[in-house]
Amino acid sequence: MALLLLLAAGCGGGGEQATGGGPQAGERRSGQPGAGQPGRRGGNGFAGAGFEFPDGGRTAGVPVEVAAVVRRPIAQYFETNGTLEAEHDIDLVARVVGPVVELAAEEGMRVAKGQLLARIDASEVRAQLAVAQVRLEETKADFERMQALFDNELVARDELDAARAAYESALGDVERTRIQLNYTEITAPFGGLIARRYVRRGQFVSTGTQLFRLSDFDPLLCPIQVPERELGRLRIGQPAEIEVEAWPGHRFGARVLRISPVVDADSGTIRVTLQVAGEGRLRPGMFASVFLEMESRPDALVIPKQALALDSLGDTVFVARDGVAERRAIEIGFENAELLEVERGLEEGELVVVVGQDGLSDGTPIEVLQGGRRPAP
């Protein structure tokens, strides 16, 4: 019993010491996390597990950008590839023998029709022309003399015919030599650009030697192959557009210039030649992405293609309505690289989310960024 009384006295004394040594009600120990009023986390602005906003706890909207549903023309395109060609693209060759004594054109130079490009030594041809002219004078005199004798019935017709043939042959030799003399001057048969110079000054050339490559870049052509099933939708003058890597994002205008009258039996395609407006920037040999307009609608309801929600199996968009996102199923008609035609599901003037729709769900609060409302491109 004595031992029990001693143990009870020891426990009571320890409890009074712990109580007396603690802070009084309403006190907070400095430097200890969690000290303070019950139910608050040290006054750090958080209540429970949620963020305590200055406006009383309202959840902030997801920032987005939107675009208006508008009416505008849209076209359906047949997409393929092609290589640009020049309408006039030829190699100029030498037609006489001799050294090149003058070069008047260089690669990249624009030349006019008839402009001198090069000159081949003409001294030998001029000598041949002089000999031919002397012979012409001699045969002309012989023919005139024979004609007078024949008129007086002093020579037979055979002698007159022989003199006439000699004179006409000499006349032909002079004309042929003059043509050869003209060939010593290489001129441009049409206006264009010197795409390549093959010869050097002083180089000896013979008949058929390549001298220059002359190209006319306006207009440029782009042959493409179109499946025969599209034959009924092809027509001369049909509009098209092309893109090239050298000018990304820019589309050059084109139109159908020629349609082949036959179908390739091996490929089942039709050769269609486009005439391209190069705007001074395109060159033959460029690889082009071609967009041939097959059908157009002048007053379609369209939205930017980027408005489509990627987290849905069907075609859906998010419409901004009263500060929340509303998921909307749509039916798509024509589409191109930037726009979609909406046949059903949206009305003109509604706003669709084009930036920030990732992670949205039906009813998610949203906030349109300042300057983030834009029309369809």
C-alpha cells in the first residue's frame, strides 16, 4: 500500500509540471510550425485542401483563345506533287566550226529576243562568201551572154539551160554562205534567262557543240498526274495553288493549261499541265506540292482547323458560352490546310476554342485571354 501511495504522488507532480510549463490559452509559441488558432494553417492563405482566392474562393477559369464561326468561301482540293518546268527551255548549239571569239552573255543574265550571246570566228566563212560572190558574177555574165545568143538562134537550148543552172547554183552558194556567216553570231531565239553557259572564250567548237541553255521562266509549267475518276471534274482554266520549300507558307497561283486526251493505261492517270505564276521567285526543277481546286462553296460556315478537339473519337469542338466550355459534336464538309466547313452543329457568330482546349471537358470554367478572340483565317 505504501508503494502504491508513493507512485500516485509521483505521477500527480509530473502532470502539474507539464501543465504549468505549457503556454497559456491564446498564446502561440514563436518559431513552431502549426502553432496558432485551431483550424487554420498558420495564416498562410490556405483553408483545408483548396486555394483561398481573394474573391471568396471562386475557381479561376482555364485561359483560352477563341475564334468566331464565320461564313466565307471554301474549296475542296485534290493534292498531289509535281516538278516545275519552263515553257521554253532549250540548248543553243553551234552550227559552224571555229573558235569562240566573244562571249556576250553569262549565267543568270536576262536577255531579249535577238540579243547577241556569243560570236564564233567568221574569217573563214567571209572568205568563202567572197569566192562564192566572184563565181556568182561569172556565171551571171555567162548566162546573160547565152541568153542573147539563144535569142538570136546562135546556140541551142541545152547550152542556155546549162548556163542558167550554173548561175542558179552560184546564187545558192552565196545564199548558203551568208547563212553560215549569220550562224557565227549566236543570238537568243526568245527572251529569257541564261540558265547555263557551256563554253569558254577561245574554245574551238564544231557543229552541234552546246553553247548556252536558255530558259523562259514566265510562265512556268507543272505537269501532274490525276486519277481518271476525276476526269469529269477537270476543265481548262481550273484554279490551283502550289507550295515550294524555298517559300514556306506562301501559295502561288496556277491554272490548268492542258489536259491530255488519253489515259495512261499503266497508271490509270491523266496528265494535266498547270501554268504557274512564278512571281519572279520560282525556278524550273523545283519540287512543288500541288492543290488542284475540284469544287468550291462560296458561302460556307467555317472554323479554323485547329479548333478540333483531339481527345475525342468523333469530330467535336469546345464552344465558349457564359464563361464555360461546352463540348459540341459537329459534322464536317470541305476542309483544307487551315479551315473546316461545318455542315451541322454550330451557328454563325458562336465562339470556338482554338488554343487551350487540351484538357477541357464539358462545363469547365474558361477565361478568354485579352486579344484572344479572332475571326477565322
